[in-house]
Amino acid sequence: MNASLYLKRQLLAERKIAQSLEKGMRASFISAEKTLDDIYHGAERISWYSSCFIDKHHDVCQQLKTEDVRMCKALLSLYKRKDVIAELFQYYIDYVLQNMEVEQAKVIALKTFGFNTERLTAKQLIEHWLTH
């Protein structure tokens, strides 16, 4: 009886190891494919910078440099902010409510916040959005 139970556990353990190995190999191939794709895009980007050596294409070179500086500034800005998603959501709400009448804003606020929200709170939120 013990030998049978031991064999079952041994086979189950080997099966789990094989499944883990298969899953790891699949993930490794996917990761390698993504890495090769990133290398390809990096090489392509570097090839674009070869235009800096051609007199006719200095404008393309300048655009690339400007774009790279802009991207670096954007990444730094993302790291400096605490909650980027909340800020984007706030900007979107401000944009949508900017040209809206108060009654329309109230309807949207009540639908968004649900009927359990007190009207005073919804009214204060709407007034805050409309004044800023």
C-alpha cells in the first residue's frame, strides 16, 4: 500500500515539474521574442539617427532629437506625479463639464455617483467643477 501511494505521489510530482518546465519554456520564448522585437526597434531608431550625417536631412535629425527630449521630459513628469490616472480623470471631467449647463452637469453627477449620494454633495462637486 505504501509503495503504491509513494508511486502516485512521485508521478504527480514529476507531472507538476514537467508542467512548470513547459510553462517556463513558453514564457522564455515569449520573452525572447519581445526582446528581439525591442532590439529591432532600437536598431531602427539608431538608423534614423544616421540622417544626422547627411546635410539634406538635418531637419529629420532635429525632429528626432526634439522627440527624444520630449519623451524624457514626459517620463520624468510621470515619475514626479503621485497619481497620474486620477489627474487625467480630473482633466477629462473638467473638460467635459466646462461647456455644460448646470442642469446637465447635475444629471451626469447623479448618474455617476448614484442615487445614494446626497444631493448637497453632488451640488458642491458640480459647483466646484464649474468654477475651476
